[in-house]
Amino acid sequence: MVGRNSTGEAGRGFPRWAWIVIGLVIVLTLVFGVGAWYQARPRPAGSAPTPAASPGTATAPNGCLAGASNDAEGLLQAQKYAGHNEDGAAAFAAAVLRWIAQYPRPSVEDGETVASSILADGAIGTIATLPANLAAAKSLPGVNSGAVNFAEGRYVVEESTPDTVRVTVGGAEIRNGKATDQKIASTLTVVWEDGAWKVRNDGTERTLEDLFASGAAFSGGC
């Protein structure tokens, strides 16, 4: 049994304010101890809020860099937008393939305009004779429109240096406004010249099966 002194304070020789102070110390110790444990304890998965993307956050290449219209002007704008890095090179390569693969095909005049801007010095391969290829192209019976869409597209950087990137890009074929079960792909070597990516060579270095099984996804397509 706890005795009280004549002033009504509990305990032998302990005034009431002393017990109050001791109680506060115990409570604060418990509070700060639990708080420190909670902060040091790993958060359960999914409990932390997802931070908002900052302007410098890296993103995958955009397969619609040239815009929905996919005309010569759009391709040349895409060339200006493409950054001096692997992502920019892959996005530019996708824009080039989209433009070349469309049907009805671009005019020879547009081909000359595009070639004068996107072809690197000493370009080789099929793309090196772009205007002539367009002039010699034949119509496709039963096809009113055709395109390649990178919404589900894939890309693989085959080789890279700061100013030269060889990249395989591929997307889904669209024919007469409907998706088909066919894929379209190309390997392009692009080089950084005069402050922009330009095509030095084109070809095929990877099977469609391998590209779409192991390639990285574009951030979007059109």
C-alpha cells in the first residue's frame, strides 16, 4: 500500500510533480522508441507512394516520334526531336521505318526531300537509293492502305558508341486499317552528323521471332 505524505503526494519523499515527470519520461521514451522502430522497419511492398516522374527521368524510345500523320515533314521533325543517345537513335530509326513502310508510298519528291536530310555521308544499303526505290515501286493489289505500328513494337540496340548506333526496330503490320499477324522490322545504322541522327546503312540482322521475344518495348506507337 502506497502511503501519502501530508501534502497528498504519493511515495516516500517523492512529491507528486516528480512522479508526473517520471511518467512523462516513460511515455516519451515509448513514443520515440516505437517511432524509430517504424522508420527503420522495411515498408511492406506497395505501401510507399510512387514518386512522380521528374523531367530528367529516363523513358523508353517513343515509336510515334514522327506523329500520327507520318508525312515527310513529320519525319524531319522526328529527326530534330531525337536525342543524342541510344533512345533517340532507336526512336529515329522507328520513325524512318514507319515512313518507308507506309502505303500508298511517299512520292518521289518527298523521297528526295527526306533523303537529302536523313542520309549520312557515304550511305549504303537499300536506303541509299531511296528516291529511286520509290520511283520503281509497284502497287499492291487489294491493298488500299498499309502501315507499321509500334504500339506493340520492339527494339534491340545491336551496337552502340556515342555517335554510332546500330539498332533493330520492328512493329506490327496494319493493312487496310486492320492489324495483321505479320511483323515488319529492319536494322538501321545511324550516325550523329551535323547535330542529328542520320542513316548510314540498313538491312536485316535479327529474326522477327528473336526481336519480338527478347527486344525492349517502345513507350508508345501510332
